[in-house]
Amino acid sequence: MAGGWARDGAVNEQIEASIADELARLKARRGPQGESLTHCAECGEPIPEARRAALPGVKLCIDCQQERDRAFQARGGINRRGSKDSQLK
């Protein structure tokens, strides 16, 4: 049953799209995978053996990773795919 201007199934499509977006975001942040690099992918400095052993698949040195972590902006849990009904309220 549709409500307002929404067509049948529109609410479920919005929920599924929001879930798919969040899953894609989480998969992207899953962490390093694959072969570890011996030198940082950004600055070229050597990555210590202890770091490579602790984090298999690491690509960045500690300094570059800390800089990237500081730049990360957590996004709010807002449904950006809201229906026209929700935008009118």
C-alpha cells in the first residue's frame, strides 16, 4: 500500500537502499587486506616489520594512517533517500 505520493514498495526500496549504502561503507572501512607493503603507499617511508606483522595487508606508515584517521568525518544516520512526503513535513 502506497502512502501519499509514494508508489507501492517505495518505502521498502528506500530501506533496502539505505542498508546497501551502509553495508558498502562498512566494507570500505573493513581494514587492510592482501599483501603488506614494505614502504608507505603515500610517503614512501619504510613500514616497520612489527606493524606489518600486526596488521597483515597494511599499506600506510603510522604517521600517514594517523593523518588519514584524523581527516575521517563520521556521517550522520540521516536517510538521504527520503520520500517527498518526509520532505514536506
